[in-house]
Amino acid sequence: MDQEKTFRNQVKKIYRLLIILFSLFVITGGGLVYYMVNPDIFDNKSKTVIAIPADIDEDLIENGIHVRTGLVNAEGLMTVVNNCTNCHSSKLVTQNRMTTERWNETIKWMQETQNLWDLGKNQDIIVNYLVTNYPPIAKGRRMVLKDINWYELSN
């Protein structure tokens, strides 16, 4: 009786193992079929294409602002546009107000992890432009209240 019970338990274990292996086989096969239909699934490079209307001058400056990017027109602008906006939006550049040291660290990080090319002499031009036109802003949770007419609360 004990041998029969042991045998049944072993058969159940083997049956569960076969079910698991079959499930893995089906999932793997499904994944391979999906990959054959969509070979770009693991391609990390973005395929997004941004169309700029032909009638807009890409280098147009209005009121001291580069219209296409929204960046301040100052020395080094086109170096920043040509090197930074190839990979990401100018908004990402302007929202990250940093010091010279932090910009250089960020550029090094982009070169090590994001395939940014060696900027050479352009790095100093870019960092100088960013620190000059988009310096860090020291502010707390909110701006300081000014010109407030305070009043006494009555109990």
C-alpha cells in the first residue's frame, strides 16, 4: 500500500514537471513567433520622426528667443542646438538648471551611458551657455510673500 502511494506521488510530481515544461515551451514558442513578426521589438532606438514645416526658418530668432527650440539667443546658442537637441528636447536642457560642475558631470554621464559623442572644445561653449543663461535658481517651497496687508484675527 505504501509503495502504491509513493508511486502515485512520484507520478504526480512528474506530471507537474511535464506541465511546467510544456507551458515554458508554449510561452517561448509564442515569444519567438511574436519576435519573427515584430523584429524591432528589442530595438531601443526611437523611430519617432519630427516634421518641421518647410515654411518655418529653423534659425529664426524673435524677441531674443530661438523660435524652434525656445532657447535664449546668446553666444553658444547654435552649438547647444546642434549638440543637445539632436537627442532630446530643449525643454529637458532648460529645466535642468545646474552649475558648471554638475553640467560637466551630466555630460560625462551621457557619454558613458547614453552614447553621447566627445564634444571636444564645444563642451566648454555649451556649459558656459547653459550656466550663463539657465543658472540654478535657489528658492524654497514658494516665493517670499511681498506687500501683504496683514490683519488681526478676532476670537
